[in-house]
Amino acid sequence: MQNTRVTDALGSEDSSVRLRTALAVGSDPDPVFLEVLVERCAVEPDFFVRDMLSWALTRLPTEITLPRIRRELDSGRPRARSQALHTLSKIGDRSAWAWITRDMLRDADDEVARTAWRVAVVLVPEHEEKDLTDELVLQLGRGDRDVQLSLSRALVDLGDVIKPALEGAAESADPATAAHARATELLRQNPENGFDAALDEAKRMVALGPERAAAAAATSAGTETSETAGPAERAEQVEASERAEC
């Protein structure tokens, strides 16, 4: 009877009712609710409710939760796969690393792939970080701004191990791949600058080439002080600008 009431409440049209129900179930964890929580994760449209459902699952014993979540990783429903991966990242049990396959990291559904990238970085053993990096760089240039930001964040979280792979990808013949690789490296070096600024700068570098981009940046910086520069300094600025255009 109690299970039925919880099921009905989690299916309410009111998202606030669903949120409160998930909170209540997580606050008083009971394995009897495992199935209804997992099933609801697969169809819940509200992000905050889904996050609360995952939290409720983390409150249950891992020995029963992990096997059930693993089954969801093979689901034909993208949301079920994505939320199962998200829940694994919340649980943080490194034994689940073996379940993160290349197919998940390359999933055609952007949300599934983004979640797989995040959980992979959380669970990867240190000795496999390079292999994960090599796999993730294959996705550089994929998707819109949000997808690319997710991948860059995942790579940056892996640390310095990503640098050689990014340097190689930055020389790609595909402009989108090269720009994304350069933006990720810029973000790694200066995370406070933000992704959008890094991507804009990276696109400029790819379009102009590193030397011309540097010369153009120097010219731009020099223009800001040209009003106070003497004749010789202004001549040098003009010469630098002309070299950048060649």
C-alpha cells in the first residue's frame, strides 16, 4: 500500500509533489522503493526532481542499488541511461568504472554522452587516465556550446595528463576540433577566463594561425596606447600590423 502511494505521488502532475516525495523517500530510505525510484528516473522530466531521485537512490545500500542501476545502462531510453550514469557519479563507487564503455562515451545522444564523460572522470583509476583522455579527445568539436563546455570541463578535471593529447588535437585539419582543443588548453591554463573567452580566442588562433594571432593581439594591445606613443613607436605598431596581414 505504501509503495503504491509513493508511486502515485512520484507520478503526480505537480513537480513540487514529486520533489517532496523523492525527498521523503530519501530521508527514510527503504529498499522496497528501489524499483519505483529507478523507474521514475527514466521518465522524470524535471531536472531537480531527477536529482532528488538520484540522491534518494544513494541513500540505499550499494549492494542492491548498483546491480539495478547497471541494468539501466543498457536501456533503450536515453534518459534512463543518462540518469543511471548520473546516479553512479553520485554514489562514487569506483567498482562501477568497468561499466563505463566506449559506446557510452560516444553515445549519439548528447545528454547521455555528457553524463558519461562526467562519471568517467569521477570513477577512472589513475593508471587509466591517459587512455580516458585519448578517448575523450576523439569527441572534440562535437555538438553545440554546452556540449563542448561539458567535454572541456571533463578533460580539465583530468589534470595535466591531457596536455599532450590536446596539443595533437590542436593540429587537426578540422577547424572545430582544433579550436575546441585549443580552447580546452586555454581553459586548463586559465580557468578564471571562462570557456566562451577561451573558445573565441582559440577560433581566432585557428583562423589566423598562432603567429598571426599573436601579432594581431600585440597590435591590438599597442593600439590602446597609440595615442600616447611617439612617432617611432607608432611606426613599429604599423609595421607589426602589416606583418600580421601578410
